[in-house]
Amino acid sequence: MKLWGGRFTKEENQLVHNFNESLSFDRKLYRHDIEGSIAHVSMLARQGIVSEEDQEAITGGLRGILGDLESGSLVFTNEHEDIHSFVEAKLTERIGDAGKRLHTGRSRNDQVALDMKLYCRDEIDEIDTLVMALMKEILKIMEENLDTYMPGFTHLQKAQPVTLAHHMGAYFEMFYRDRTRLRDIRARMNYCPLGSGALAGTTYPLDRDYTSGLLGFDGPTLNSMDSVSDRDYVIELLSALSLISMHLSRFSEEVIIWNSNEYRFVELDDAYSTGSSIMPQKKNPDIAELVRGKTGRVYGALVSMLTTMKGIPLAYDKDMQEDKELTFDAIDTVKGCLALFTGMIASMSFRKDVMEASAKNGFTNATDAADYLVNHGVPFRDAHGIVGRLVLYCIEKDMALDDMTLEEFKAVSPVFEDDIYECISMKTCVEKRVTLGGPGRPAMERVIEICRERLKEDSAL
């Protein structure tokens, strides 16, 4: 018998059951469902709605079910519609009629809303831990590469010299923002829907503040209709996961480029690479490519959930069942990507000499040559044109600006003197950019200290 079967005279069509059921995926919520039920029956007993004997029997039965599910001695079976009906049926089988009293004062609508919030809250904490682990690895690379010069890019063209520390710092900032978003979502969603009933509350004298406290919420939700139909927190979480995925994908793209024969900036560890079935020389960045590829999967969950929710009237509608598979998959995908990507960059080695040579050979110091002229009285527009001619000359001669003789410099502009070489060295180009946010060592040392403090503060939350 279904939980709702009393009003029906026919058995549910098997195809309808298969289409309607959610146990095949919402079984993932079993711990949260049991946790919520234990809190609910504790409140019912405290309010005198069920007896203490029934509370003890129900609580003991639920804990037994939880233990058996986790040990594998109890398995899910197909005849149950969802995790809620499975748990309640098993409870009643074990303790008798007392199990039937568990559902007093609640609906599956507020029950599933509670389970999903508890699940998302736990997963946010796990994802946050994984993002922080990645940030620690990024910070380690920053600390070790304050003097590792490399080209900075715009439009995938070499632009100006930076350091590897500065480049990695950009990703630290991205993932720091991701963590603040996760924290914001967790705080905003941390209100308990249990006690909202199907949509209009209940006539039982429930103590929703007490239940909320037992479950670690900041308080109860304030509108029962919104409580059972709210999936904003799911959409917000999927949005945050999409941003994390996008940041991982951008980072992966750079690793893929840097790993190519043309760049050779990095060497991937064998444990995070694969080979070719036909070409023995290949060492492919498959982990980075898969992380990049799985981003579309996470985006799809967000777009699908937004589309599902856009036309749903108040209050609960069965469409909302679609939130689970999408969210479960997106969360598992992002967690897997974070763990693997962190391992990949932790084991990745950098070819510092290749990076510096690439910066030198890409005219990344051209802007500094122009600034040299400006500092010697040449208008910027004229300086820009002069250095442009220098670059064209070097391209024709297949040389870098640093390799030009002073006579060659003076042939284009008599303003140049011997100090031009120090001005356009990689070290000078980087180190004189000392404003906060720039790649110069003093600025980067201050940024790294701020990053360390951020991780310390966040660890204490």
C-alpha cells in the first residue's frame, strides 16, 4: 500500500510506478531523512503529541534502519516509491503501529524539502573543504615562484612579463570568491522547512524552533507555501558549482596549453596523464581535458533546474522531483573534478627556464621600452611607434629586444642609452610593478600574506 493509497481503488500501473518513483535516486538522502525524522519525533514527544514510549521505539527503530543500511544488511527494494515511504515501511515492520505515528504533523512535501536542505548543507561543507585544499596547493605554488618569470597573455598573445606566483594568484582569487559564495548560500538556506506540512502548516502544536535547533538550523522558515516550494538554494548551489567548474575549466585549458610541445611550460606527473593506444610518444593531459569537458554537464544541471522551476505555481508540484538527480550528479561531478585537479597540480612540475625564455622571446618587455622613452621626454604616441619599429626589426632578424646592440637601438631613436638593457630585463619589468595587485615581489609578498590569513580565518569557521 502506498502512503497515499487509501483514496484509490486500483493498483498503480507498473509503468506509472516506474515513471513516478524516486527511490532509485533519492535513496541518497537516507541519512538525512532519518536524521530529520528523529528530530521530528523528539519534538512530537516534547509537545505531548506522541508518547515517550512511542518516541523511544521510533528513535530506536530509525537508528537500527540507519545502521543496517550503512552496514549493507538492509537493502533498498523496488516496491517503495521514495526514500520516505521506504523508511516508514521498514520502521512499521520493525516496531509495529508506533511507526505509523512518525508522520504526525508533517507531509512528504516538507519532509523532502528538509532532506534536500540537509543534504545540500552537508555537501556545501564538503565542497568547501575541497576548494580550500585546492587553494592551499595554489598558494604553495605562489610561495615557491615569486621569481619565476613567464609571459602574461591577452588574446592568447604574449603581452607583458609576470611571475608564476602572480599568474597563480589569479586562480586563488577565483576560488576564494567561490568559497564566499558557498558560505553565502549556506547561510541563506539554513532555515528549517519542517512543520510546514503540505503547504498550509498543521493544526498540531508543533514547536518548529525546537526542531530547527535540533537540526542545526538558524530557525524555522516563515511561510509554509514558500517552504515546500522553494528550490532557490538548489539553483544557487548549482550556479556556484557552475562557477567553480568554469574556473577549473579555465585553469585546465591553461594546463593543457602549457603541457603542449609548443609551450612545454609544465610536465604532468605520469599518475595524472595517459598515453595513446597507437602513438607511443604521447603523454596526454586527460584529467585536465575531462575536467574541462565536465563543465558542460554542470552547466546543464543549472539550466535544467531553472527551466523546471520557471513555470511552477505555488505550492509543491511533482516537477520538483527533478531537482535531485540533477543536483546529485552536479555535486558528485564537481567534487571529483576538484579532488583530481588538486592532485594534478600538486604533482605538476614547472619548467622555469622555458617560461622565462618564452617571456623574453615574445617582446613582453615592449611596453617597458616605450615607458623608457616616455621617461626620457618622448611623447607616448611617438614612443609607441618607435618601439613598434623595434619589434618589427627584431622579427625580421629573429631576435629579442634584449639582443639588440645599442647602435641598433640608436638607429631607431637616439634617446636610447646603455640603461635600456636594465630597463627591459625581465626582472626589472616585473619588479617595478609594486602596486598592490601587481607582480612585483613586494606586492606579491603582501598578497601571499593576505592569502595565508584568508585560509586561516576560513579554517576557523
